[in-house]
Amino acid sequence: MKKTIALVLAPVFWPNLPPLSLIALGSFLLRQGEDVRLVDANNLFFNRVDETYKKAWLKSTNRCFEESAADLLKKEYSKQWQELVGALAGYAVAGFSCYRSNLPVTLVLARELRRMNSAVKIVFGGPEITRDYFKTGGKFSPELRQSADLLVAGEGEKPLADFIQGRLKVPTVCFDELDGLRGHDYIAGYRRLRGAEYPRKKTVSLLLSRGCRRTCRFCSERLLYTKVRMRDIDDVLSEIRFHKQEQEVDTFVIHDSMINTDLKFLEDFCDAVIAEFGSIAWEAQMGIRPDMPEPLLGKLKQSGCYNLFIGLESGSGQTLRRMRKGFSPADAALFFKKLHAAGLRFGVSIIVGFPGETQEDCEESLRFLIVHKAVIPKIEQINPFVYYDGIDCRAPDTRDEAVALRRTEYVITRLRQEGFRMTNAFVNNLIGKPGGPDLKPGLNADYSGGIR
């Protein structure tokens, strides 16, 4: 095989687990017979920085740190930076997974790579490229067009393979998705990252499906996929077997948009896990579905589910209808009671200040949470409404943002007074932090809040 492509995740990105984007893309290309190197540069540098920078790295939406990270790394870790650019220059193609947090460093890396070897073809894909597609009406920003030879909105497997193998000549590809996911295990990609050290030990990501049948108006994740596809359960079992036997993994984080989008598939998954492993420790995101039968909830518990992230978002009927959530407060209450009776641990997410929400709606949402406190173990996440390009909502103006922020602080205060448990890392975690540490290690890394 020829030295074909390096798939790269640049800093700054969530560092705790191996990156599923590189692993999925790499596994697909390896099955196509391509020589693929997976370069988790985010992990490379995170493991080298001191504790001050680690603290800044782990703080969500830390805009100042994200934008200054390239200068910081080039200055403080110049040898590793130059080694990285030099290694990437030896490949025919360098493909970058782009997120909002790592785009500043990605752009710098791509420019320096081009200067070192102008023959390297550069590909940008990932959620931030998809966001830019919607923001520009499909034209993409000049900065992105000038930085890459190929821009991919949506899934990257087919466009990358077509580009490498000479079947693709256009500079952009939008939503050219895989028809199915049968035969798509990610073992080969994980093997390419073997030896890398991640903070969350003996834990990896799983993906059982892509897409979501719901059309929540605030959700940007659903913009990445135009259809729902389920993986073959045998492929998933092979992956779990590999992780348990060869990597001593004991915990699995399932990243599906909504693990219970297909109840028959979910039951088959639980049955297969119980039959082969007895149980595995796993967590996932789940949608509110009061039609889930009690025996299935029992199988979730038996198969090893230890936590569920539930997208409630509001306890107001009016707001839920505006959000297009697909359930009512009564549906949510019934669902939570079922989860509670099954002994399943979960937390809910809350959005405050969704367009059209009134103070009365906000109070109704609060009352719902307080009334059902006995069956809502935890507030897993709470944020003011955040606009993403491409969603089915207008962008809020400055006044809307200020109202949403004040209302969010009011809700947080009330919930704490009522004794609700909260995951502090996910309280206002989508709000940008405009401050940051000086480029000299060891200085204060605390930040004041501000609307993203």
C-alpha cells in the first residue's frame, strides 16, 4: 500500500477518550485498502502541557484559549509542532476533523503544511464545516475555500475514499452518506491508536446508529445526517469483544443521537449483550418515549446501563411544542416514573430562553421539575438557548441573549434551592469564556461568563 492519508484531530478538543471521528473514518479507509495514519494531535499536546493549560483545555467553549492555542503550542512545544508538520508533509492527503473549538489550530496547521509541501492535498470535514455550509448557503467561507482542496459537509467516508481514489474532482461534497452501516466495525481504527494514553482509563466510545428521527428545532447534530441507519449488532458485538479482550476496556460511552430511536434494535442489542457478556457498563443519550415497555427498561438495566442523558429541555407544554420535541410534560412525567421504577439512573438537560419562551413558560417548566423531583435524579445540563447555523430558528439578538442568560441564572438558583443535584461541568457550558491564561504557564485560568 502507498503512503496515502493522515487523518488529523488538531487541538483544542475534548481529550478524555479516543476520537470517534478519526476511528470511524480510518476504519472505513483501511477496509478500502488505503494506508491510513491516525494523528490525534489533540492528545499529543494535551499530554504534554502543564496543569494550567490542562484546566483551560477542559473548560468548554473557552474561546480565548482556543484562538491562542496555536501560538502557545508553537512557542512552548516548538519541537513537537515541527515534528508534527514534518510528518504530515510526507502524506499525499491530510484530512482534518474540524470542530468549532479546534478550527483555529487546524487552519494554522494546514497553512504551515502547505508551505512545507505544496503537493499535499488538504481535506476539511466535520461539524464545523457543516455549520459553515449552512451559514454561507452552501458556498463556504473564503478562508475555508482557500485552506483546503476538498470541503466535506456531512459524513466523510465516501467523499474521502472517492477523493483519494481519483473519482472525485469537485472541491466540495455535501451529504454524500453511506447507504448502510453493515460491516462497519471500528476495530482497525482503534488499533491504529493503540498505545495512546487518554485521561478516562479503560473507557471507549461506541456508536450503534447514525441520525435521529426527531426534528427538534434547536438541534445542530441532526444536520450532520439526512437519514437514520442502524449498525449490524454482530459488528457492534465484535467491537465490544475486541475492547474487552485486547484493551481491557470495562466502560462504554454510546454516542448515538437517540439510542431508543428504534425500540426493536435497542432490545436486540440488550439481548445480545446479556447473552454474550452478561452485562457491560454503558451510558447513552435517550429520548423521552413513554411507549417504551417496562420489560425493555429492565433489559437496559440488566445489560449494564449505568447512566442515561435525557433531553427534556423544558417542562412547559408551550415551549416543548415550539421546540418540536414530540412529547408533552405528561409524557415526560410518565417516562421518568418508568425509568425510576426500573432503577435506571439518569439526568435531564434543560434549555432556558428558547425563542418565544415567556416568563410564565419558564415558571411552568420550573414547577414541572420541582413537582417531579422525586423521579428526576439529576440536572445533567442546563444552558441558555444557543443558536447554531442551519437550525430551524432565528438567531437571537443581543437583548434575547441577555434575557436568556438572566433567566438561566434564575432557574439554576431556584433548582439549587430545591436541592437538585447538578453536573457542574455542564452548567452554562455552552456559553463562551472570553478570558484565558497568559501564554506563560502557571497563571490564573478562571474566566468570566459571556453569551456565545
